[in-house]
Amino acid sequence: MIYLTHARTISGGDLHEFHDINVPQRAHFFPDTYKRARLGISYPPHNLMEKCLDEPFCEMIAESNRGKTALILSTGSQIWIHDSGRFPQKDPKLEYKLKLPYISMTQIYAGRMASRFGATGHVSTDGSACASSLKVMMDVANLIENYGFDRVVVVAVDDVVCNTQLNIFGEAGASVTIEDEAKGLLPSAFDGVNGGFRLGQGAALAVFDRGHDGMENPMAQMLGQFTASEVLDNSIGQRLDGQGFTDAIEGALNKAQISKREISVIKTHGTGTDLNNQSEKAGIEAAGLTDFVATSYKPEIGHTMGPSGLLETILLLEDMKRGKVPAIANRTSDDAVYLSKAVDAPKGNILSLAAGMGNIYSAAIFKPI
């Protein structure tokens, strides 16, 4: 059995406090909004990750290793996307002051973190866009169940608040624009009026352990996990019938060996775009899930890209421990399934979903403890 034993996250308002600036998330139409803030430059991923950590916590993780320990770095791509202003415009010299661009390669950062946590039995990176941090749950299970590892540390962090990303999602019509907000529209999901997302920054660290007698107060047991794809010519789109979501859900249920009725809460991918609203709902329905409540964290904290699936799962586990499943922010109509109001946390298991460019769909099932 595999347990989530330790977790740290940072996102949303907490980050704005750390940055000492509350930058409105806008689309590419107003790039000057970001020129002075430059969150992606001032707080690149390895500095962002430090906001999750403190030395006593890191030492505790390293000292509590019981055997073979692995580290997986989960992010949106294999080299973090930044504004070109971060890199020298003239021919660079390999000297200390220019180390930042090179440490931005994810494999270098993964090795650095693995040494810090004593997790050098296996080190890998995953750059599967927004599906990444849930996709690696299959790797966690494989390492523990088939390769004799006792612990896997997952570090999930991305760098998304920069003009490059704003251009990508602004031109795609996915992120909320300043014109939208001027009309009173807000980010939400599965809503007939509000929708879309703001770009956000976030990071998560999660420790997964093989079950043992000395385990103290784990957060959850991971029951099943699966990652699927779908037949679609557009590798940055989604099928309207939700085939990728359906296949991921069914694969995770099969791995967990539980029935559909045992899923009581769904953490959706929930970007709030018209396409994802339709695709994700269709995929859930086609998988035969009926008696559940669903939420999305992106309208509240922004879309953190690579870390989003795992980060939001941890937030849900923490909310359910406090007895609640939160509503989807900015819903405009009553909805008892895709929640417009917070509800008491039901008994049962969590299904967590994520999707990423490249037609990647991930699902993981957790039993809260």
C-alpha cells in the first residue's frame, strides 16, 4: 500500500504576500502589466519552491528515509519558460553570475533536490504540461510496487507568470482578459456565464511511502492511478466526448479495484474554458460516475500549470480534513454537483483529474485518512 505521508504547498494569496505585490492576472493584450512585476524573473522556480520548505522539514524528510528513496520533479516542460529578458543578450560566459539560466534546466534542479532529500536511488523529471504532477503518480506506484522503493518524493513546481505564457493562453482565449473583467466576468468552471482562468504560480512537495507499522498520521492512501491519451489531430485540444478523461478514470478505477459508487468527490481539472467544461463533464459521465460532488481550485488560485493536479489534490485533502469540500468560485447558478456552494465533506474516496497539452489525461484516486 502507498500513502501520502507529508505535503507542502504554496499558491494564490500566499504567494502575493511573499512577492509583496498583488499583480492582477491579465492576458497578452496588456503585457505592460507584467513588465515591472516580472514574477517569473524575480521568483524563478527554484526560489518559488523554497517558499514551501524550511530546513527542519527538509532534514526530517532526509532523516526519516527507511530505504531506497527516489525523487521525481514534475513541471510543465523540460526547461522552464521564461521571458527572454532573463537571459543575456550578448554571448554568455560560463561564470558564476550567469548560473541562473543553466539551473533552469529541470534535470539539473531535480538532481539538486534529490541530494537535499537523500533521494538519490532514482531521479527523474516529467514535463507533461498541466497533467504532469498527476501523471507521475503512475511512476510513484511503479517504483514502490515493482522496483522495491520505500519512498518517492515528488517536487512539483512551474514558472508560468511571464509574458511568454500570457501570449500562449491569451491568444488561445483561455485566460481571463482585462476586457472580460471590465464586463464583470470572472474566472470559474462549469458555469454558463463566468469562465476561463488567470495564470497563477504554485509549488507542491509530496512524500509517498510504502506502508509500514511505524507510519504516523498519513494524509491519504493512494489507491489507483492511470494516464491515458486520445485520438485527436489537434494535440493542444480536447475531444468533446471526453475520451481521454474517461480512459484515465476507468484505468484508475481498475487499478484501485473499487467501484464507481465509491467515488464521492471529484477534483476536476476545471480550467473553465468552454472546451474543457464540455469535455471533462462528458468524460466523467461516460465513465459512469453519478453520485459525487465536484470542485475546481483554479478559479480561486489560478492555473499553476505543471503542479496543478497534485497541488490542488493536497488542498482538497486539507479542506476535507477540516470537514468541507469548497465551492467552485464565481458560479452564477445553483449547482449541487459542480458545486456552487461549499458542502460538508462526504465519506468516500477522491478522484483527482488533470489534463495537459499533448492529449495527456491523468487520474488518481485517494482515500482520505
